[in-house]
Amino acid sequence: MKVRMQIVTVLAVASLLLGTGACNRAGTEAAKDDGKGPHGGKLLKKNDFALEVKIFEEGVPPEYRLYAFEGGKAIPPSAYGATITLKRLERTDTIAFAPRGDYLLGDKEIVEPHSFDVTVKATRDGKPYEWTYASYEGRTEIRPEELKSAGVLIEKAGPARMKNVIELPAQIALNADATAHVVPRLAGVVSEVRKNLGDPVNRGEVIAVISSGDLATAKQAYIESGHRLELARVSAQREEALWKKKISPEEDYLIRKHALDEAQLTYQATAQRLAALGVSTDEIRALSAGQCDLARFALRAPLSGVVIAKNVTVGEAVEATEVIFTVADLSTVWVEVTIPPVHLAAVRRGQPVVVHWDDQDLKVAGTVTYVEPLVDVGTRSSKARVVIPNPTGVWRPGLFVNVHLTQNESVVPLAVKADALQTFRDWDVVFIRIGDVFEARPLELGRREGEWVEVLSGLTPGAEYATKNSFVVKADVLKSGASHDH
């Protein structure tokens, strides 16, 4: 909205500044003609002789056709001669004519725009005739102070360094390396559910509580192994003392010591089993003090992130291998790129790319981290992966995006700024400046990359053209009324 208000403000200022008369100066000096001829062309008269000047554009490149009349009657093209001089802003063209059917045909294509000062010369029976008139299209006049007030910048067309960019379709996906499918690891009944869809979680945070008979059995085994370990330790210590006093044989001491070692191993094994089931160290210690509910199992988040799937409710029985939560760390996401056969050789691991979300005009830089070594049998395409940062969560899995991949850089001989381009009639144009006069120049465009657009034809190197706020010039051209009218 702020950008739109700025544009409206610039247009309003430009309208006030340029509406004082500068916008409509172009085209007012055109010579008054005598209307249209029978072929729809401009009719020029002098005394009893008349010449119809027509730019014919139907099915052929634009060309001049001349029809002559004397006393109101058509005369053959062999009975008169003519030339036309077109004075454009940056050059002058002279058109010669030769008979063709019932008209004289010009020897040059009349390239767009058809904007020029026209001088028509004709001879009939040795008598010369001459007319001059203005035929302007897409032209206006703006003074430097008016340009400055409207914020219009002028630059010169010339070479530019451009990247050879490939655009590939892609889709945002979860980072599988930062996504956890949470299973209880033991069967039981859910007694608490502490997290819902979309909730943030921290690693180790309790997300659900399960009452499990299997866990109670495992905890009981741990407690009992602790008791047996303590008994074996006391027995071994007593037997060692008796042996040292020569009261008991060494064999009895070794038997007790072996029993102690076995009790120690059993105790460690039961503790490790509880840890493997997800019981925390603090909970295991609490068991030794008799301060824990044997059946209570606290299911904890394996990583920090967001709950993106939840398949559990209070009172529900769950199996040991059942996925009841999915937690994803969305601070990074994957971009899964589809590589068509024609571009398979262009994509390689470690290559820098730019990911574009056109709907929101967002982009972010990334690097190709993986290129699939196989090709899909059906589509003959392959896949690549890019990891991108997502600190604000704007890159949501499932979004369709484009990946721009730079193959190389090269210097193009002629380019213009992308913000200079405007549409006029059915053309892509820039508005060139010569003196205080601006005029539309239709362009044939090539590659587009960032701020630059390659120009294949329609503009000469060194030409000055409007860049920033060029829409102000277009608005003034439209107000001037210089239109495509022959």
C-alpha cells in the first residue's frame, strides 16, 4: 500500500508540473491537411493537383503508397514522381518511389514508431509540389526542471554484465534431517496430552504422559536389581573381611565377589533399558529413592520445533511403534528442485542458487546440497535439493517456487534497466530523450536478469532514455494525444 501511495503521489505531482502545457506541445505544429483520400490515407492538395499519402500495413511490413489525382480524377503512377523525407528525432530517411499497379510504392520499410516530420515532394508535367506536416506518435516534451520534480532519471543505453540464468520449478518441503516422528517405544494408555498442533516445543520437553504396564515392569526390575546389588555388595564385603582374618576360605570370597559383579551388570542393564525407553536420568534416580509412579511414562520432544502432526487423545491406548506426534524444526527447509533432461548437466552439488516466491516477491539465496544420481523412468527428469534458512517461517512446506540457477556471466552489447520498460500499444518500449523531447522506442528484448534487460534491436548504444519513474513520461505521452494515425 505504501508503494502504491508513493506512485500515486508521483503521478499527481507530475500531472501538476507537466500539465501546464509541456505535455501537449508535441504535435501542435502539424500542417493542416485536406482530410482523407479514398484509400484512407492523408490527402494533400495544391491547386488542381492532389496526392494521397498512405502507410499500408495490412499483411506486409509498413510501406508508403501514393495515389495522385488531378481535377478530382485518378492519374496513373507513371504520370508523376515523388519522394518523401522523414525527419525522425535521431536520423533522416528519404523514401524513393516506383510505380506498382495504380500507385507509387516506397522503397523502404517504415519502421515503428511512425513519428516524424514529413516532407512530401512531387512533380507533375515538370511542375514541382511540396508539403510538410508533422506525424507524431508516442512523443512528448518535458523540461529538465519538470523531470527533476517528477523524479525521472535519465541514463544511457550500453553494455551490461548479465548472468545466464536457468529457471527451474521447485517445491518447499520439510527438512527431513530436522523432522522427528515421535513413537512411545512402549504400549500403554495416554493419561495426559500437553501439546497440540502448531505448538512450539523445546527438546526434552514433556509432550504427553502414558500409563504403561510394560514400563512398570521395567522399573520394578530396576528397583529389584538395585536391592540385589546392595545385598551382594554387603555380602561380598563381609566375606572379604572373613577371608582376610583367615576365618573363611578364599573360594567363598571369590564366589561372593562374582555375585557382586553379576548384580552390578544386571543393575546397569536395567538402568540402560529404562534410558532406552525414554526415562530421564532424574526419573531413574528418583526410582532408587522410591519417589516415582512406576507406570508413568513422560514422552519428551526429541528436538526443538513445532508440532505438525498429532494422532493421540487422552484415554487412548497406543502401541510401542505408533507415531503419535511429528515435530519439525522449521528454521531451515528443503527446496526440492525438478531438473528436466535438457538441464541435467547444468546442475551440480555446491552450486549457488536463488529461490523465488513470485506471488510474494520474496527470494532467498541457497546452495545445492544434493543431486539425485538417478533419472525418473517416466519423466526422464531428476531431482536436486537446496537447504534454505527459514527463521520467520515464511517458506512453508508445500509452496511452489522457482529456483534461479546461474550457469555463467557474460557481457551483452546493449541493455536497459528493467524499470525503464513500459508498454505502449502492443510494444515493450523505453522512452528516449533528445533535447527536451521524449519518444517511445519499441524494443526486441532478449534475456532478463535482475535490474537489466538485453536489447536485441530498436535502440542504439549511447541513447539516453528514462529509467526511474518512466511511467510519468508514458502518462504525459498519453495526455499529449500523439497517436498512431496515418
